[in-house]
Amino acid sequence: MAAESGPTLSRARWVPAAVHLIASAGVAAIGALLIFRLWYPPPFQAIAGGLSLFVLLVSVDVVLGPALTLVAASPGKSLREFRRDLAVIVALQVAGFAYGIYTIALARPVYEVFEIDRFRVVTAADIDPEELVKAPPQLQRLPWLGPRLIAAVKPTDPGEQVKSINLGFAGIDLSMIPANWRPFSAEAARAWSAARPVAALVKRYPEVGSELSRIAAREGRTSAELRFLPVMSRRASWVAILAPPDARVLGYLPVDGFF
């Protein structure tokens, strides 16, 4: 009997923790599907930082719950006590996971906004909900299925211009003010005019030449027809590849477009 007590005690601790880990991994997989298929579609999980936020959530919440179960699964503890401890652990884990998902939802990219000479990725957290009523009617509800392509224009009213400048000093960019938003189609010509030929991009980053050729071929175009604009977010700087005549975005490359 003494020889069997070691393995038995070990199983008593590891089996509940393993079950908890499998259940947590399943919930995390569902969360990943929601986040990376709907809120942060490629490549915005990298541009907007969704991947790093999710990894932090999983590493802290999903791993910590089973680890606490392993500690709580003491062989000398009664079943009633273990169930009580497990309920507390699961409740804390669910609350932590829910808060993590809420935080990721707030940080989700809602608009990719053309402003002057670049695209800026605007997140839900960047927008003052009370200002949304000042946006065009079709842009007053923040999207949940990945960022929409829109444009931002400079205000023409002198008072609004001064306000915009002051907000800029406070870190609130032109593209974060709903009153400045416009459908991208209305500003597509301006975006195309501001974009630069991809030849300059290849000259600066020769390693992207083959990927640019693939993007062009996929759309039945040549690289010489394409242009690019920088794409900025709080976490990264990429470039968007545009096609004529309507500055349609064909793809993205992970290089800095400001040079």
C-alpha cells in the first residue's frame, strides 16, 4: 500500500489541474477565434497589437487557473473543501478572462483613417463616445468586424481648427475626431495623390520586392502601377499598398513608410 500511495497522491493533484488546463485552453481557443477572425483580422493583430494582448491574457489567466488548481488539489483535503476552492479559482479566472476580453475589445481597431499623407489605425478606446454623434450618419456606430477604411479632413471653421490643434498637442489626432470623418471614396483621389510609387519602397527595402510582385500579380497588375502610404498605430508602423484608380488597398507590408 505504501508503494502505491505516491502515484495515487500524484494523480490526485495532477488530474484536476490537467482537466482545468484543457478546459481553459478550449475557452482560450474560442477567444482567439473571436479576436483574430473578427476584431483583429490579418494583419491588424500585428499592427494594432492584438496578438501581444492575447498572449498576455493567456499567459496570465489561462495558465494561472490550472496552476492554482494544482496547488488546491491537496490529497488531504475533503471533496467539499476542494470544490469550494475550485469554485473560487474558476470565478476569479472567469472574471479575469472577461476583463481581459473587454480590454482587448476596447483596443480593437475600428477605423483605418486616411489623414493628409498616411493611414492611422484608430481603436475604439481612441474615440470619445459622446463625439460619435458628430460623425456622418453611416459612421456613428463603431464596427466590430475589423477596421473600416475611411478618411479624415481638416476642419474649415477657424474655431474648430484651433480646437483641432490643441487636441493634437494632447495626443488626439485628426483621425480620432468623429466630426472630421468622411467616407474614403470621397477622399480616394487625395489619398492616391499623396501616395508614393512602390519603386521607392523597393529601393529602401529590397527584401520586399518579391512580396510586392506577388501582391501585384494577384490583382493582375504590375508593380509599377502601385503606390504606398504609411500605416501608423500606437504599436507599429507598416505600409499599405494601393492600386489605381480608387486607391484600393491591396495589402500591407511590415516596413516603415516614412523615409
